[in-house]
Amino acid sequence: MENASKALIIAGAILLSILLISLGIMIFNQAQSAINGSGMTDAQLSAFNQKFTKYNGKQKGSEIRALVQEVMSNNNGAEASDETKVTINVSNGDVASEGKADIVSLGIDDNAQPNFGSLSNTKTYNVTFKYKNGRVVVIDVN
């Protein structure tokens, strides 16, 4: 009888140690994904990216204006942090900050209203994206 009770105590200790090791591995994996990832779940990443990726490919000037407004709305949002900010790079200078016609980047620190310069509704622009940790961070307009 004494041996049976000791065996049960040992079995319980082994099960408890396996449980603690499993819990430690689970916590480590969650911390690692938070460090390596953007801190967003897959659904949140998909919803965030969808706001911008709908403009992927060839777009007219009016669509580029809507894209710029979407980026400005995102960057000025209440929950916008440095990790959720998006930048627009325009290679031909058609979209710039007001009073800075030579600026070809719009988005991160720019609170001015955009000046669309020679952005034309008849011209076609190519929109591409750069990602970091699965999230859109830079939008290139050519």
C-alpha cells in the first residue's frame, strides 16, 4: 500500500511538471510572435491591408486621391501609432505636401492637406505595396 501511494505521488509530480513545461513553451511562443510580428492577429492584418490593397495595380487619378485620403485618415486616426502609419511615395511628384511641390513622400509626419498638383483623371498610375511583418507600410505610386 505504501508503494502504491508513492507511485501516485510520483505520477502526479510528473504530470504537473509536464503541464508546467507545456505552459512555459506556450508563453514563450506567444511572446516570440508578439516580438516578431506586428502585434496584430491575422484577421486584423487582413482588415488593415484591405483598406489599401483595393487600390493595387493601375488606377486613375481620382482613385489615387481616394487612396491618399485613406492613408491620411489612417495616419491621423485615434489609435494610429508608429507601427500602423503608412507612407506614400510618388515617383513623379504628382502628389505632394501643400507648399512643398518637390516632396515625393506623403504620410508619416505630414499633417498638411495634400496638393494633388498635376494628378490627372485621364492618366493611369501604377500602385504597388511594400510590407513589413505582413502589414502595408509603404505605397508606391508611379
